[in-house]
Amino acid sequence: MPDQKKQDDHVFRLSRRKTLKGLVAGLGAIALPSATASASVWESFFQQHFRELSKKELQEVLARLEKGYSKEYGKPVKVKATAPIEGVKFGYGLDLSRCIGCRRCVYGCVTENNQSRDPQVHWIRVVQLDKERGVDLDKAEHYYNPKKVPEEGHFYMPVQCQQCENPPCTKVCPVQATWTETDGVIVVDYNWCIGCRYCMAACPYGARHFNWSKPTIPADEVNPDTHYLGNRPRPVGVVEKCTFCVQRTREQPGRYPACEEICPVGARKFGNLLDPDSEIRYLIENKRVFILKEDLNTQPKFFYFYAT
């Protein structure tokens, strides 16, 4: 077993080294730091993988990020690296019979997770479906805009990262910049991501989003409570995604994700799948549960259900 781990580590480092070398030789496959870039930019680009950082190195990385973000946005920004809580695996439930399609979850997520306002990046999208057709995603309306919701004859389905137990996105990353944490959340090391977008192509839920240009976040709207693997401001040229608000949910005592808290009709439920007495377990065991694209065997930890 130790020999296998040593071999895996060798492949891991070799893959990263080869990839960077190929990109540098590839005449601009990604935007590499310029020769005049600051030392902190180069340190960020060539730092070790998050999972390989020592405690001291991690604190140095967090301090560097805090200093940079605080200077950029003109106010103190905290970057933490709170680890998963032992004995917890997060699961999410969404009541399709309650959701009214108001999209408050979309914009609550944007505010909490420092998503770009221009160009817009949304980790959650809500689609409008015809009640007679049922869950027919080929006929879903992504850009509905009635004067009032819910619109008669329709129902709504928010879609975001499903935090799959068998995620295709993590398997295709050539540098292992994305992986599944012990609490079930799939994360991205944004300092390690090379922007190849293989994970976007592999995700069957359209839950990953690429920053094509420098994200714009008004200084007075920046959420200063951030996590290295979560809602810290992302640079241009990386892929980002929902993380179940790890900056909130990993705290002791934990908070709910922003989208769950802001829902005006209580359609969203969140909890620990390993706790037999949790609300999420009760819903899964007692309600009519629907899993999006279940035939793909991605085994999502995001469950749609009908309470009525």
C-alpha cells in the first residue's frame, strides 16, 4: 500500500509538471504570469497543491491571499481553510411542489459566494417546466420572465452542482485540481486549476462555470468571510462551482447554505446524510424522491422530492 501511494504521488506531481511545461510551450494555452508580474503572483501560480501544503505553508498562502484581496477591495477580507467536520456528509433536498421560481436562491448565492456581476456567473439556474409534460429538460425554459411567478400551468426546477458520489468531473482533470472532500463536497483549488475546462465537458448538469474575463465584484458587495476552497474571489481563466457554502456549513455550529436560508417558501432542505435523525434523511426515506439523470449513475447527493 505505501508503494502504491508513492507511485500515485509521483504520477500526481509528474502530471502537474508536464502539464505546466506543455502549456508554457503551447504559445498561450492559458494566461501565464508576465515576466513583470509581482512575486506574489508567481508564488500563487507555482504553489504546491492544497492537499500537499504543510500547516505553515497553508497559513502563508492564506495570509498572502488575505493581503491581496484586502488591498484590491479596500476592506479586510478573511480567507480560511476550515476542514470538513468528522462524521458529516452533506446532502441537499429540494421540494419541487413548493418552488415558485422566484430565483432568490440564484442571487442569494451570487452575493454570498462572490460571483462575478459582469460578466454574470450564476452557480444556480432555475428552469421553468410545463406541468403536463413533467420533468422534460429538453423543453425547459431557462429564460422565463413572466410578470408574476409561479406562472399557471408551470413548475420550477433549480439546478446546481449535484455533489455526485461518483463524479465524472473530477476524473477528467489532468492536474487533479478538483476532488471530493470527506464531507461529500466537490471542491476546486483555484490556484491549481489550469482552465482546460475538461470538467465542464464531463459534468452532465452544467454545474461548472468558466471565468472568461476578470470577474467584476463591486467593493461594497464583496463578502469578506471566505474559504480557500469556496467563495474567495476567483481569478480569470479558472472553472468555479457550488460548494454547499463551505465557508458557512463547515463552521461549528454550522450554518445553512445561503440559497437554503433565502428561499421564501422553504423548498430547500440541507443536512447530514450520516445522521439518521436529520431532516434530509427523513425526506429521502419518506417522500417521493427524484434524482436528476439517475441513469448516468453519478449518484448525486442532491435530491428532488415532492412533499405533496
